[in-house]
Amino acid sequence: MSEHIAAAPDAARDTSRRDGWAAELRAMFELAWPLVIAQLAQNALHTTDVILLGWLGSNYLAAGTLGTTFMMPFLVGGVGVVGAVAPLVAQARGSRDIKAVRRVVRQGCWAAIALAAVLVPIVLQIKPIFALLGQDPGATEMAHQFIQIAAWSLFPALGIIAFRSLLSAFDATRAILVITVLGVLLNAAIGYVLIFGHFSFPRLELRGAAIATLVTNVAMFLMMVAYVLRHRRLKRFNVLLRFWQPDWPRFREIFRIGTPIGLTVLAEVGLFTAAALLMGRLGTDEVAAHAIALQCASMAFMVPLGLGIAATVRVGMAYGRSDPEGIRKAGWTAFVLGTGFMAVSCTVFLSMGPTIVSWFLDPRVPENANALALAATFLMVAGIFQLVDGAQVVAAHALRGLSDTKVPMILAILGYWAVGLPVAWLLGFVVGWRGLGIWIGLAVGLAFVAVVLVSRFAMRERLGLLRPR
């Protein structure tokens, strides 16, 4: 009984916020801004490695990019599955089913452990897989050195998602921000020391970057668990109580909703992985340029992604309390904010491309000239597809708040692999536009998915997506 009494103020506050677009905008902004900055900080973890490895040389950057690109689909696929905790907890909060919160988070941790146990052995096989894909043997060996250590970070990284979902659903997004920023600083410090061998530490180069990644993820996971267990509002859930007790219906529900989410994200990231592998067939300069442009585009993408996560929570809470008007306002508010920001980033990429890419490779080194020129060209294309990229991620997350994941998965796979990748291959290798053609193919795939997902959210009532939970 005490759990329901404690939940009442939250539910009342959420109900009071339903009235008016301005109120929804304030609620969305309060929830989203720490998530946006946290997503930027999360992306900065990888950006730090890109910059540090770029200082070592383009061959180290290319090898690190190949290793990270290979692991990323497995990571984000697992993140998508465990990410089902977020809409389920938000819906439970909206319907004031507080006991379900503990059960969902606990089974989210189970899902994280199970997924990592399956994925890590696969990721460790990077060397034979890259050999079959025809990648450069030297770059493959260097990427192998990185992955043998970094692969183990999947365990804490997926565990973080379960606890982050709880924090997001209960408006504790500032804690996510603080922990992520601390992670960035820790990763930068360890990476700087171990990659270059400063302060009497051995010069480990790629292995140093991998150790920094692993240690940082473990530290962030422990900080997040400690916060949930000690915070006044959150410790009442006792999320680790009887942790080993199974709850198979909740466990299956996470995979039922989360597997399509994981496959959706995997389809998108897999498209970029395929693009990196295609770049690998063109040369080291193309891979390095692709890494730089992709890192810039990814950094901008973190803003609508953070807004999308907030949309999942706000839409999920409205769905849990059977509030169609709240769903409408939450979804479209996040959409306007996300696409508005991407319009700004598009302008920045188009007007400042050469300057931005020079932050990653030293323009004074003659050997970097071709990679810098290619990166500036790729970044112009990335600027053009910023708008559709922001639209598709916000729409996908809004639909997840309604537990609508299967059809968006099919549409995403179709858009990325039946539209985007064939266009990339055609323009890159048949027409002969090389890296530029590959990036145009990426833009076409994103545009297709944006149109169909935004249309689906707009027709949510007609499609029966608002049926009672």
C-alpha cells in the first residue's frame, strides 16, 4: 500500500501537466535536456578515442574505427532489447503499477546478462570474420588487439541501460548526466595515459584505448547502481530485492518488445557498419574520412536521440494513463524540437565542414590531405540528411512509448537494407562516385525510414495503436 501512496504525487503531477502545449513543452524540456547532454557526453566517450587515435596516425584511427564499427551493431542491438525497460517502466508509472517497476528493472538486468553472455564470444571472433570480408590484414590485426579487451565492456554497458531506463522514467535524468560526464573524464584520462604511455605507464596504443573503454563502463555501471540503491525516491523500489528470483512473464515481455527495438537499431547501425566495410575496400583514407564525418554526424544525432528517449517516457506515461491527447502533445513536441535542432546542425556542417574535420587530423601533415578532403565532402552530405535523421529517431521512440515496435522494425529493415544499402553500392561502385556515393545511399535510406515512421505516428489512432493496455 505504501508504494501506491508514494506514487500518487508523481501521477498527479503528470496529470496536471497534460493541459496545454506550453506545459508539455516545459515538461519535455525538463526531462530531455539532461538526457540530451548525457547523450552528447556518451558520444564524447568514443569521440575522445577517435581524437587520441587520430593523433597517433590515420592507420591507428582506421584500425580503431574498424574494431569499434564491428562491435557497435552487437552493442546497440543489445541496448535496444534492454531499452524496452524504459517504455515498460514509464507505462507502469503512468498506470501507478509500482510493483511492476521493480520487476521490469530486475528482469532488464537479467536480459542484459543473458545478451552479453551470447554476444561477447561472437565479437571476439573479429579476426576470422574480417578475413572472410576481405579487410586489410594489417588493419584487421590492429582492430583485433582493440576488440580482445573492449568486447568485455558489453556486460556493464548493457547493465547501464536497465538502470538508466529507470532513472529516465522517474525524471532522475540529471543523475544520468552527471554519471556520464564523469565517465567521459575518466575515459579521457585513462586513454591519454595508456594510449601514449604518459606518467611512466606503458605505451599501449590501441590496447590502451580498449582498457579505458572497459574501465569506464564498469565505473559508470557501479555509480548508477549505487545511485538507485541510495536515492530517497528510488531506493523504495528495492530493484535488487530477490534478484535471482525469476519473473518469466516480465522477462519474455522485455524480449517481445525489446527484440524489435534492437533489430530496428541494428538495421540502422548495420547500414553504417556496411558502409564502413565498403569504405575499407576503397582505402585507408576513405575509412579515416568516413570515421571523422560519421563522428560529427553522430554527435549531432545525440540531441534528437535524447529527445527521443524523453518522448518514449512522456508518450509511455500518457499511454499508461489512457491519455490520447497527452500522447499527441508529447510526440509532436519532441518531433518539433528534434528536427529544429537538426536544421541548425545541417547549417553548421554545410558552412564549416573543412574547419570541423581539421580538428581530427592535423592538416599540416601532407599524408592527411586526401583524408581531410574526403571527410569534408562526406560531412556536407551528412549535413543534408540531418533533418530526416532527427525525424526518424524521434518518431521511432514515440512509437516505442506505445509499445509499437514490430512494424517499425520491418519498415526500418526495409528502408536501410532494401533502399539505402543498394543505393550506396550502386552509386559508390557502379556509378563510380566511391565514398560520396556511399554517403548519398545512407541519406536515401534515412529519408525513407523518416517518412514512413512519422506517417505511422500521425495515423496512430487509425491504425489502432492506442488500444488500452
